[in-house]
Amino acid sequence: MPDDAELLEKWRAGDRKAGETLFDRHFDAVARFFRNKVDHGIDDLIQRTFLACVESRDRFRGDSSFRTYIFAVAHNVLGKHYRSKRRHGDKIDFGITSVHDIAPSPSMIVAKHREQRLLLQALRRIPLDLQVVLELYYWERLPANQVAQVVGVPEGTARTRIRRAKQLLEQEMAKIAASPEDLSSTLVNLEEWAADLREHMLDDK
């Protein structure tokens, strides 16, 4: 199978099938990106992301992987989505504001275990900027340098955000856990619960 770089070059040269293959390859990852951050209109945001990639394909210089690039586009689309909902020109600071602050409804993802539900709820209660880096880190297995490219900050800043996000996540889980046992089980096996949840995030789509 051709890699992303080969498909991108063919797509730029007019091979529509190569573009479709490239998007099919990354569709689930983009869907996961929006899944725990937006409750309604996810399909529209996915379409906007891929449309933006189409419109900017010739400006993509290849300094990063296409996967990193498409997450960066999705991140930008997410920001525009939430800013468009603010009235009277009110600004929104994603370093402070969480998904729960904007839309305090529970996650639409069907979690099969208490630990997974706790993790999802806590992620939506930390600032959106931190939720993004933590989900990229846990669910997409992006290293800190690629997380930095996605959110447009220096690598050192990305590492700081990941550490801070983990701290706030633990604090939020402690606030909302139904029992000390649920909290302990989630924290001890956090990466395992996150990995298992990743595999089932799109099951009900």
C-alpha cells in the first residue's frame, strides 16, 4: 500500500482516487477527534475538516506527517465551531473553558465500564486545550513533538500541557467518582482504559 506522502503527491497530480484513499485512511481518527468534544453536528465538522484539507492541499509543505496535519486542521475547525456559538463577540479561552462549561450534557459515547465513563466525564471537565492534547496523547498515541505541531505550540509547551492535563484529569475524576474503588481502578490502569475505550468510541456511530 502506498504511504500518505505517495497518495498526497498523486492526489495533487489529479488522482482523485488517491485522495479518497487518503481520507478513508484517516476518517476514523478525525471522527474520534470530535467524538468526545462535540455532541451534535459531528458529521458536518468531519466534512469541514476534509474540505479544508482539499482547499489547502497545495499549501501543505510536508514538514509534518499528513496525519499530524489533518489533526491540526480538525483542531482549527473545532475552535471555529465553538467560537461561532459565542454571542455578541464574546471571546472564549480554551485554556480555561471546558466542553462541560459550554455544553454540560454527558458524553454521547457508549462506555461499557464505570472506569470508562469516569474517564470520559473527567476529560470533558478539563479545559478544552488540555482535553485535546490528552486525547491525542492517549488515543492517537502522538508523541509530544507531534502534539505540539497539531496545536501550534513549542514542544516544551506541549509537554507542560500534557503533564498539567494529567493532573487536572485526576482532580476531576476524584470529584465525580462514584466510589474510591472506581477512582483507584481508573487511575491505576488509566492507559489501559483509555486504549480500550479508543477501540469502541465509534461503535455506536
